[in-house]
Amino acid sequence: MPPASVQPSSAESPLALVVEDDAIIREDILTVLKQVGVRCLPAGDGAEGLRLFLQHFPDLVITDLRMPGMDGLEMIRRIRDLSDDVCIVIASAFSDQQTLLSSINLAVNGFVTKPIQREELVALAQRCTLPGRGGRTLLRKVLDHNPDLFMTTDGERVLYMNRPLLAFMGADAPDDGAMRRIAERLRPWDGQHEAEWLARLLEQGGNDHFLVGGPSADGTGERTFLVRVSRLPIEDAHLFVVSFTDVTRIREERDFYLDLALKDALTGLANRKRLDDELKKEVWRAERYAKELGLIMFDIDDFKRINDTRGHQVGDHVLAELAGLVRDAVRRVDIVARYGGEEFCILAPETSAEGVADLAEKLRRRVEAHEFAGAGRMTVSFGVAQYFPGESPASLLARADQALYQAKREGKNRVVCAADPSEIDLHGSCED
């Protein structure tokens, strides 16, 4: 056969993986392939060859059989577990019958013997790369044009990232720090996972999925992704495909309707259901991380008189106006809820007993000094409770409610601190 002409390689040229532990032979094979326009990936053993295969999805694999560590047959077996269409050529001087039978059983596409003849290698490479190239190119196009973000990993390193994930991460190719950067950029919505959440998910075997969020590539907003992990079907290997499906719009719609379901229609505050949910979460946080937690219950004094003398429409305006006064005076992390009727609650995370009593007193004075449209001056009574370790949400709520009723009995327009759980029959007061 006449020598093949030299052809320049390009991004669309076939990609060959050359696995050979002898550096001189490996370099000879690479030189021949490059001369006919084939892009090449060199590997010194089967383990490195398998890693490069998973990272680059080559069209052609040319491999020796006898190599240290993972040999050629083992590498071929693992590659065939993943792909039936990639072209695999064995280049070896070792030709016993059992080895040849094993190679045939693994659907090897061709053989070249050592010392390798240039014309034989070129002819075999040109014949083998066409069908494999089409399949691999199609797979890459599907992955690169899929809006989902995909990557493959061995649990420690990212082996492959499709173009959408590369663009989202602002990267040209995966590197040794890719796992860490992905875990830092995309954080679980539930807030219960540490920075190594991705590695922990892979350690669990990929049997779970959950929502993560992070800034969009252009920095214009937050995106939400559903993470799914699948183990690749390779024996004795921990290799995974991780997909990130953009569910931002679904989450926004869910949050919109959930907000409606958990919001009091009259005041715009959280409703009783939202309060119960948030109280359970904050009690769990306070117990788990030894954090302080305060709860305030307050009630408009003599509100029935407003409804009876000025009508329920004015009463509704008073409730909405009071909600606005309180909402503007608390922190963003505080939860203000309408407990029922003219009774309200404030959940104050990471707030000391003194701090929550001071907040209640500030609100009492603010309301007392305010002129309500159509109703004039009004007062409010407050019951304050501080979370004690081991206490249930129901107990915390009951102590605040008991303190509120004590404030009513003692003359209204005042702040009363709840008794400790161990002194539930005693009454404490923190009014000025």
C-alpha cells in the first residue's frame, strides 16, 4: 500500500486512544496516526486508558495486552460494558489461542502484530474509525445540546463535563478542582449538607436526589437544579454519571403557590400552618446546634369592641395595619404569623431571652403610640417564651400563650415572660 498522505487534524477529526506501556512503540503509533489526521490520546497502562476513555469518549482504541496494573483485556472488558460501537484494535506480539479467543468474545474490531507496519496500522485505523466516529460524535452532540448539565466522575475527580456544564462553571475543561468548585457553586436547598455534599452523595451510591441552587452563568439570578446520580455498569469500579436538570421555573411556580397557601390573606403574614412548620424547624435547629430561640405571642386589647362599635371592615383594617407595623420592626429572619383572629406570633431565631423581651417591649410602645385609621389609639399585650433544651414546639407555644393570658389578667398593654418548663405553675413577668 502506498504511504498515506499527511492530513491536518481538527476538532472534527477522529480521536484515538493509544494504550501502550512501551514509550518507544507508543510514540511510533502516535506519529503514524497524527500523520493521517487522527487526534491522539496517549496512555501508559489500562487504568490510565480507561480514565481517558471516560473523559474523552474516543472513536478508536488501540491497545497492547500485556501491561502493568490493569492489562489490555481488562480495560477492553470495562470499555465494552459502556460502549458497543467504539472501535477497538489490539496491537500485540502476544498471540496465544486463549488470548485471541478472549479478544473475540469482547468484540475486538481488529488486530495488528508487533513490530507494527505503518501501512497496516493506517488502513486498519481508517477502516475502524468511521462507524465509531459517527456514534461518538452523535453522543457528544446529544450531550452538548441537552439543556441538562452532565458529568462523569470516579467520586474524586470529574472525568467529563458536557458543554452546558462547562459554560455554567465558566470552564474550558474539567480539572483536579472541578468537584470542589461544583459543590461550592451549587448548594443544597435544605441547608443540611456540608460543602462536600456531592462527594457524600456519591459515597452513598447515588441512590438519592435533591435540589441544589446557584447563581446563573451570567450572574443575573438564581437557578435551581434537580440532581440525579447513576452508577455506570462497570464491575469493580466506582464511576458515576451526575445530571443536573434545571427546574428553576418549576420551583418558582411551586414557591408562588406554596407562598399563597402559607400566607394569611388579610394581613399578608404567615398563616398558622407556616408558623407550625417554621416552629418545628427552628426548634430542631436550636436543639441540634445549641442555638437560642425566642417566641412572642401578642393580642390586640379589647379588639371585640372595635368590631362591635366600628364594624368588621374597620377591624380588618386594624389587623392589616398592625401587621405592617410589626413586619417593619423585626428582622428578615424573624417569622411573623397570624395565629388566629386578633392573635399573632413572632418566631425569633438566635435571640436571647433578654433580646426577645426587648423586642416585645419595643413593639408594645410602637403600637401604643400609633394612630390606627378609623380606630385611633390601641394597645397590645405580649407573652414571651424562650426555648429550653429538649422542649417540644407545642410546649414552647403553650408557655408563650400562658404568658399572654397572664398579661391580659394583669391589666393588658404589657409584656410578660413565660415560666420555665420546670416551673410551669409559677408566673414570671418582665414588664417595665
